[in-house]
Amino acid sequence: MNHTFPPEDVVFHLNEGLPQLVSVTEKERLLREGTSYARLLTPEAAPVWGAAFDQLLPLLAPRTAGLVARVTAQIAAHHSQPLLVSLARGGTPAGALLRRAAARQGLDWPHHSLSIMRDEGLDLVAYREILAAHPDREVIFVDGWTGKGSIRGALDRSVPGARLAVLSDPAGVSTYAGTFQDVLLPHALLNATVCGLLSRTFLEGAGRHAVRVEAGLQPHDRTCAYLDAVSQAVPVLTEPGLRPVNPFAATQGVAAQYGVTEPHRIKPSVGEASRVLLRRAPAGLLLRQTGHPDTQHLETHAHACAVPVHVHADLPYQACALIR
């Protein structure tokens, strides 16, 4: 399978497939009718926030490097032979950054990447392949950020007792975290063009989960630029904050004020809100405050697309998107 990650950074356990491609409007209709999200894909276009990514990366790379350094230290303190297994797609750049940080300390941490889906769980075919290649290693699953903790739940159902490392954990569900604050990770601004030109994973027949290679987006690819910028930055350690306890419950209460009560239509965290504005049909955007650097891209995009913006100073997350 073709991708644009440096080969030493990650080994993928995914099939290249041909998904059912639908528009955002058609996808929302099919989802309401009961079609599985795991079988639908919206074609990707040139990055909406490409310019914002380029502008913010030099500013955010040191903070992101600090989060990577903190998670690397936590894993190294508890595991002598870790095996990084990132959750494609958002976890793959994080896993590659952790592998690089460990390598700079003379540590050899293999990094493999596979798919997980909220309802279908972990790709166990791929997982068995990885375990067979490294039978004596301690598996650390890696994701970029958490939202309400749905992927943590899917992971626990597939691999009880799984260890999860994330760079930003506002849901408070990880084993190892760079911070419990809800912060913007630069790769949340882009989709395939910061993840090796790989699409979101989807189901296609039996065997491993699949991806589509977005080869047409090659001119916009920033995968290596992102990894290099963070890896070469001088880490800036930020306040990790306290582990939150069930922040989603309070967020549901705020969302209910706008008529949204179904949990699947409430997407908290900067990262998840960014995903919604990029590839779903948003009904509203909740912010803890206006004008914050980590959420300015969301606020600007929402206003441009006539998506209502509501400010709640007591929101447990920096941002939360509501889906129609």
C-alpha cells in the first residue's frame, strides 16, 4: 500500500480498498437510515485549513513536541519493551512522533498502525499480525486526542485492559497523556494530507480494514513536514492539568439546550469538532470562549458557513460540534 510516511516511522496493517463514495449530504441521509458509518466515505478535496496549518505549525510545534516528550517519558518509565500500535488515522502521526522521540534517546520502539471503529471495534486480524511479529513486546495503543471516549470504549471491548497513550486527553480516559487539557494538535487541521495521503478507514469484505489512497492530493501533502517540524522543535512543557471525570455529561447538558440529545451527534474536543466541520453537516459549534488561538479556525469557519456559534464559559472542553 502506498503512503507518504517515511518507511522507518510506521508499518501499516491496512488493505487498499474501494469504498462507497458519497457526498456529505448523502452520507448524513444514509446514516439516519441506518447505514453503518464504517462503510461510507466522503471524497477529500484540497485542505480547507491548509493555510492555517502552515501558519500555526511553527507556533504549535514546540507545544506538541512537549506533549510527545511527556508521553514518551511516561511510557519509558513503565515499560522496558514497548510496542506502539497507533489507531489509524488520527493516531498514526502521534505514534510516529513517539517513535522518533524514543529513537533520539537510543530506544527502539517498533510502531505499527491499524484501524479501529466505534461500533466494529479494533481490527483483530491486523492486531494478530502485529502480535505475531513482536510476541515479547508490551503493546501501547496510541491516538492523537480523545473526545468523549468512544474509541477508548471500543478498544476496551476488543482488548480488555488495553493501555492507551494520547497527546491530549480532555475525556480523561487514557493510560498515558501529554495533557488533560483540550488543545489543538496541528494534525487535527488536516485529513489525509497529514496522514500519509490515507483516507479514514472503512470496512470492505472480510480480513483487514481498508483505506483509500488519496493520490490526487499529493501536491498538498504535509505529512513529512509535520513530523519533521515537531521532531525538530525544542519541546515546551505545558501544564498537564487534572484528569477530568465524565466531562461529557456536562457537555450533553449544554448540547440539550440546542435540541441535540443523541450522543453520536455531540462531538466534544477541538480535534473532534475540527473533524465535524471538515466532513459532517454541523448544526452548531459550542465554544468555551471566543478568539482562542486553539479554536479560532473553528470559529472563523463556522461563521463563514453560517453555522451557529454558542459560547459557554463552563463548557468542559474548548470546543464541541453538534451534528444535524
